[in-house]
Amino acid sequence: MSELLKEISENLQIGKAKIVAELVGRALSEGIPPQKILDDGLLAGMGIIGAKFKANEVFVPEVLVAARAMNKGTEILKPALAAEGISAKGKAVIGTVKGDLHDIGKNLVKMMMEGRGIEMVDLGVDVPPERFLEAAKEHGASIVCCSALLTTTMGEIKNVVELIKSSDIAGKVKVMIGGAPITRAYCDQIGADSYSPDAASAAEAAEALIS
Amino acid sequence: MIIIGEKINGSIPSAAKAIAERDEAYIRELARKQSESGADYLDVNAGTPPDIERETLAWLIGLVQDEVDTPICIDSSNPETILEMIPLVKKPGMINSVSDEANKCERLFPHVASGEWKIIALTCDDRGIPAAPDRKFEIAGAIMKKADSFGIAQDRIFFDALVNTVGTTPLAQVSFTEASRRIKEAFPGVHLTSGLSNISFGMPCRKAINQCFLTLAMNSGLDSAIMDPTNSDMRAALYATQVLLALDEDCVDYLSAYRGGLFGVPKKP
């Protein structure tokens, strides 16, 4: 049984989406608990990809195909998880701040966080502070992730932090920030809850924040 | 090729450090080296938070102008900042950039309509940075219409059809060159430029991709690039491509760049 889960993880890592979907189906029919398939198969595989990405052993296109394979597997697994009343570890909303159209980094973070079993609500680019707040409330998210690539738009991150900290969900929702011009010092200065220098670290930090 | 030197940019960590420490010598050296390597314009981007962007840019512009005569390319995503910097610049250079976002064209065009300032125009708008050539072309058309209405001649506009990252967008180069070709067809007087290195983000050995992209894009009419002119690999690709596209009569530029040590290692006699 663990052999099958290992196979899922390995095929996910090399982006074999079809095979991952088949193997997940087989694991279900063999009676392996869906949570176990998720944790020890899919998320285990993405965890390894994340670590290798951080160590420059795999690169963006490889992360993309692995994430695609994970999504195929998750599609098969979802009904079984739902039937057992198993929900995601946590929920986060993510977006690129107002005035900023860059989304490559944001999309990588989203994928890495999904790879840690976190449900992601993607607000896209050019997201005003109010939209982050509304979405966090609407979806009951415990994390808000803000990305900015431009030095001229990083100030918008501060606006998001201030809006959330002064709202009725202050304290219940953590704000994570990142993007090329962002530093830990800036994070501390504006009172955000977490800064990550890369997508894999962001996913680790998110997991730590919700557990 | 019209080369816009990209190195004085606060989003590059080493330059950011020099800017934070107000390291004059470092900035002067970046200006001088890029000029000596053939930069036609020197891009200057503060890369700081908005509250100190203007003072930082003013300091950088002052230093660069003191060190070299190469025209300056004022780089900020905030049109108000660009407007404040224009009077500080001794001779007309470039503004980097306008796009079809918000009121950027409307804000900047009236101030540069008369005169010699060149304008970098990005094919993005309030809906984002499109990957599809159709949308890139459509945005270029919208910007060109605005430029026309201010009487700005085509040859003062440098379109950057914003290449996507090939690691996430497999058609990045194909879409870029198609959009660039169509822009040039519709507006024959404009220049085509590119912030080349975005294409290789997240990939190992980025220079291999950057060099080949430069070549392919030049083959589709790219006549300008925002790049590191001090990088000898990129320069080799640039001069060699000019020769191969018959843009370098009698290989004069290639040979003089080679003799000047801009690329390649001369053979010992």
C-alpha cells in the first residue's frame, strides 16, 4: 500500500499527470484512506518538489508540470475527501496588489501553497486593499498573501496590512507578503505577519502559520 | 541596435546596496562602464519605496550626468515621478515608460509632445500583461492613437511588447515576436525594444535563453534592447546577429567591437 503512495509521489514529481490520476483512483479502490493518499502521495511529492526548487535542483517549468499532476490527482480525490468530511488544512487568499500587474511570482506561491494542502483563493492582479479584506471574510481565510514586484506598488502592501489590522478580522487573519522589492525589514516596518524570499519558503511559512 | 543600459536599477541587489549606502563611486562606475560598452541610453531606476523614489532618482541622475554624456532613460512606473525628473535631465533622453494603464499616456504625453524625448511604451493595460499577440497589438494601437493625438512622431516611440516568461508561458517568444512584427507593420516608424531578460526568469543558465531570444527577436525587427551592455555574451550575440541579418555593412561594427575587446578573446599572434 505504501508502495502505491510512493509511486504517486514519484510520478507527481516528474509531472506524469495521467498516471498520477490513475494511481490515485487505484489507491481509492484499494481502500487507502483519502487523507492518507493526499498526505503521503500528492502532498509528499509536492513537498519534495518544493525543497528541490528552493535548492535550485528543479526549475519553474518542472514545478508547473508537477503542480498540474497534483491537480489531476486532487480532482480524483476530491469527492472521496468531501464524502469523509475532510477539508483543506487551511484557506488563503492571494493576489498582486493594486497598480501591479505581475503575477509569475504570485502564481508560483499559489502552486506551492496548494502543494502543502492549503486551499487558495486567487484574486488575480491589481487587487485593491478592500478586495483582499472582502475575500478573506467571504471565504473565511486565515491567511492573506500579497505580492508586489514594483517598488512603486510595494506601498500598497502596507495599505492592505493596515486595512486588515483595523478590521473586525484583525488577529484572526495573518498577512504574508513577498515580491522582488520586499524585505524582512519592510515586513517588520509595516507590521505584516510574515515575509518569504521565495515561493517554497512562503508555502512552508503558510503551513506553520495555520498549524 | 539602440542599447538601453539596464544596470543602474535598484531592483538589482548590488545596485540597491550602492543606492542605500549612497555609494557614488559604484554608481559612477556603472554609468561609465555601460557607456564604454556601447550603451546609447542609461536607464535609471531608483528601486526604492515610493516615499524616497524622487530624491533617490534625482541623486542618481545627477551622478550619471556628471560622469558621462550618455542620455538618460528615466525609469519609474509612476508618471508623476517621471514628470518631476524631466527638468533635472540636461538633454532629452527617454522616459520609461507609458502603457495603456490608467492615465499614464494622458499624463505624460502633453509634457513630451514637443521636443525630442523618446518614449518606451509597454503593451499592458488595466487588465494586465497579456500573453496573446492580439491583445498586445491591440494595446499598442490604443497607445499609438493617443500618441498621434498629441502629434508625437512614430520614431519617438519604442514599443516593448512585454515578453512573458518562457518557463511558465511556452509561447512567450513566439507571441512576442508576432506582436512586435504586427506593431511594426501597422506603425512602420516605431522602434521595437525589449527588456530581454524577463524571458528566462526561473530558468538555469539564463544567458543561453537571453542570447537566443535576442537573436530571434532581432530577426523579427527588434532594433533596440534594454540589457546589460557590459555582458560580453550578450554583446557577442548582438554583434553576430547584426552581421547575419546584413545590418552591419562589411562587418565593421562586429570587427571594431571585437578589437575593442567587447567580446571574444583575441588570438595571440
